[in-house]
Amino acid sequence: MSGQVFLEQPELHSKAPHRAALLTYPGNLKEALRQAVEDPSKTLFGVAHGIPSTFATKVLASTRPDFIWIDVEHGMFNRLELHDAIHAAQHHSEGQTLVIVRVPKHDEISLTTALDAGAAGIVIPHVETADDVKNMMKEMYYPPIGQRSFSPWTFTPGVSDASLYPGDNYNITTANRHVCVIPQIESVKGVENIDEIAAVEGVSALMFGPGDFSIDAGIPIKLAGEPHPTFAAAMTKWAMAAQRNGIPLFGAALSMDMVPMLMQQGYRAIAVAFDVWGLAGMVSGSLKQGREFAKQAAGTATP
């Protein structure tokens, strides 16, 4: 024990280069992705969060992933859980974890809640045209970029209105600089229009939806093994559009050996764990191992 107070021990302090001035405001995901594109060694690694529990969020955040991707489209998060989960992710990681939220398309309540709570990235599912992205941007960003409404409940005047920059009242400009829009392409039409979508000014990353695309294209869903030719062609067109526009890819690795390949393809934000799958896999593996030991022990004499 050093006997020094906390402030005199900088090695104990959290290094969070992309956090906002306040942990209730969005971290700088735009800059984190820019740096990852410039230097692939700074690729972001995170966890997909589908369990609607702020306790689970705190556990995930304590591991300090680069990002937590909260899925509100398919995860059962209500408005208060989403709000508190975003705060929990940022506070329990001491600002090291950026929060990305996939909101259901045309769900203004989820979008507003995520942004007001400090989400740094918004995944827009089922994007099929450039206008889909432009219309969402109007709701995501404050003027002059969009028409986002200002909330009086995200700060306390004179107490929690700190800004990163002078003249940026209540971090409005900072929010516009930090928050990323991430269109998700998951239909045949979306792939057909991918060049126009990727060219929209302000798109920060692109995501692909393999399950929904496969269903829409009338091909089997395959999470492993040799991809269907239609699927492979769509993924190639999607990735090439991103590359031509200097946009990183966002997605998930179903196994760790996929990471080098994904990075080579242009992924710069990769979910390497799914909370639901991870929990189920851990329990399933332990049960299987326990039953195997039971079979072995059943054939031995009791001492």
C-alpha cells in the first residue's frame, strides 16, 4: 500500500480518451472509429447486450469493453431500462465504454431515449435507401444538421452542464460531433442501393444483417460454413461500397478466429461476445462437463 490518496496515484485513474465531459453525455465514437480506420490496431472490441437488466449491464461494463451494443430492436428493453443501462455502461466502465444502440425503425421513443441518455452510436435497421438515412439523421442531430429536440432533463443547471468546448452550451455541438449513425443493410433492395447509402454525408459505419437478408433473398440462414453465393455477393458489394467511401464496418465475430478476417475486410468495431449466447454457452458447457464426470464416477468403487 502506498499510503497516498487517490488523486496522487494516477495509475489508478481511468484512461478514457473518448469519454464526454459528463458520463451522461455521448462519448466520441466518431473519433474512435476514425482512429481505428487510420490505425487498425485501435479496432474497437465490444459486447452485444440483449439481456434487459441494468445489473447485467454493470457486469459487462466492469470488464471495460470498447463498446456495448444494446439491441432494442429485438432485446426487451423498456424506456427506463434503456436509459439506465446506457448510464450504467458509461459509469461502471469509468467512461471507457462507448454505447451503441440499435433502435427499431420508426421508433421515435427508443431513439429519443437512447440519445438523451448519452448513446454514442445509433444503428438504423432495415435501411434500403439513402433517404432512410437522411430522414433518421434529421431526428438524431441538433440543428443545423437536423431537428433533434433539446431535453431539459439531461442536466442540472449550474451543476452538471459542463461542456468540452467554450461556447458549446449544454454540449449540443459536442453531441453532433460525437454521435454516429450506422445504417444496417439487411435486404435485397438495401444491397442494390448500397452505393447511394454509403455515399450519404455523415454515415460513420455500415452494418450488415445476415439473417434478415437471407430470409429476404430466399436463401437458408447460415451462421457458419461456406456462404451461399447470393449472400457472398451481397456482402462483397456492401464491403466494397464502404471501402470506396472510407467507411468502417461494424458487426460481430461468431468465433475469435474470425477476427483477423473481419479486420482485413474493413471491420473496425467488432462485437466479440453476446451476453445471451455467452451465458447459455457457459451453463451448457458446465452441465455437459458435470454429466461426463458423473458417468466416470459411476463406474468407480466408493472408498
